[in-house]
Amino acid sequence: MSQDPRSLAARPQDAAIAVVGVGRMGIGIAVSYAFAGLPVALIDAKPRHAPAQDAVFDGVRQALRAELDTLAQLGLLAQERIDAVLARITLHERDAAAAPLRATPVVFEAVPERLDAKRDVFGWLGERIGADCVLASTTSTFLVTQLADAAPDPARFLNAHWLNPAHLIPLVEVSPGPDTLPEVVDGLEAVLRQAHKVPVRCSPSAGYIVPRIQALAMNEAARMVEEGVASAEDIDTAVRLGFGLRFSVLGLLEFIDWGGNDILYYASRYLDVALGPRFQAPAVIERNMEQGRNGLRDGLGFYDYRDQDVAAYRLRRLGELVRRLEVMGHVPREGTATRQPT
């Protein structure tokens, strides 16, 4: 009888989480689980002769230690605990990885972003992983629908897009395919939470969530430099202390509700005329406008606020903002205005 994938998170000591690929992402995922206290099998995806393999693994060990040393410098890990965390990670060459792969409940594929490389690894994994194993690609380029036909079992395959630095950023974008079993998605999300990650789900769509949003923002920032709107330094200061600061507290859609859907509607119409059709509002903004779903003040927007204590909600979010301002050294203090030079 096949094991229920939802039980994956209930058996962290049975087998190591396996990560195939020893580049930046593979190392980051391995550090995430080892730091959380779980065993990890870190597997080189390439077959190599002994001298080359030794050199690659020496570099991997140095990279792992460097990441943990950085965590120690940041005050997140005691220096004397580095070796204990490293001991949770075992390195395996491709030709000697059959045993850990057969035992693991989850494999994260983290090979370079080439379709041929991923298909090769999937075929190789299909002969070695267990029938109950969940395979998750960490690709940031390909969709699950582009890869599933090469996976050993499309029902137990999905994408799990980690963000760099993988051992620090909590978000992982989980993208199941049309054939992925719901219990497989639930099981993988439980395994991600073991490493204190926060999974979000998205359908197979180019750019996922974060890369799609950040590509627009980064291109617009570069365009403003090109147009002479502001210096790179001033644009980045505006992002850190305005754009990014606010959106670390309020999500983009929550922010629309907070300020008002109508504000975005009219701003988009103005910018569409002034700067071009890339600022045209999507149809959902117009529908919300027509239906009076303008956010907090109407009780409905992208979220439903009708049963919320809105005053308490506002205070809670503003408190989160103040805590971020304190960390950044920008919290306002009463009576501390600087004198203007005479």
C-alpha cells in the first residue's frame, strides 16, 4: 500500500530530504533543512571522475561552511554549532546515490536551468526513487506543465520555487500541475514548513508570483534611470523607504484595499495617458469600481472586511510598520527635529 504523502512531515527521522544539484540553490536548500535540525542528502547531479568529484565536493563543503559562518556572524547560530549542523548534510556522488534516493520521501531537483539537464536528471531519478517519493523541481524558468511529461510520475511531481538566499527567505512558491495529486501538494507544503518556510500556491504561469511582479518593478526602475527621472541612488532609496517598506507590511492587493480601489483606478487612467498602456488597469479593477468594492471603507475589496474590527486591523498593521521602522533606524521621535543652519 502506498504511503499517504501527508505523512511526510511526520517522519523527519526516517530518511533524509534529498537535494539533487550542488549549486547555489541546492546548497541553500540543504542549509535550510540542516539548520532546522533535519538530515539532508545533497547529491551531485553530474557523473564525475574521482579527482574532479573530490574538487567539487571540497568546494561544496567550503560553501556550506561559509553560509553557516555567515549565519553565526548574524547572530543566528552559535559558532560552536556549525560542525553539528554540517554533520546533518551528507554528500553523495551521482553513481553512489541510489540508497539515499530510495529511502527519501522528497527530492528537490536543483540542477541548472536547462531543459535537457532537467529531463536527464528526471530520467535518472525515475530508476532510483521510491514509488511514494515526491519530486519537486525548484526551477524559476520552466512551468510544471513543461516538465511533468519527463517526471517519473506526474501525479507526484510539482514545482517548488525557492527564492535566494534560500536559507533566509521564508517564501516558497508551490506550483502543482494538472495531474498532481492534492495530497502530494499538502504533503510537500508540510515538508516545507518543517524548514520554517511559508508556501504559497500558484497555477502554472510564466514568472510565478514574485518574479513576475519584480520583473515589472525592476524594468520600470531601470526605465526611470534611462529617462532621467531620478538617479539610481534616489530610486533605490525610494524603494527601500517607501515602496518596499510599505509592502513588507501590506501585500499589494491588501494595499489597494487600504488606499481604495478607486485611487488605483484613476491613477492608472492618468498614467496610461501620460506614460503608456503598460499602466492600464486590468479588468478586475474596473469591475471592483463598478461594484463599489473599493476596500476598507466599503467593507469589500479584494478581501472581505465586513466582519473585521477595522480599527484594530489598522492598528495592528501600523504596529508592524513601526517595528520595521525601528529596525531601519527611521522611527519618528517626538521633539527631535534638527535645527536648520543659520
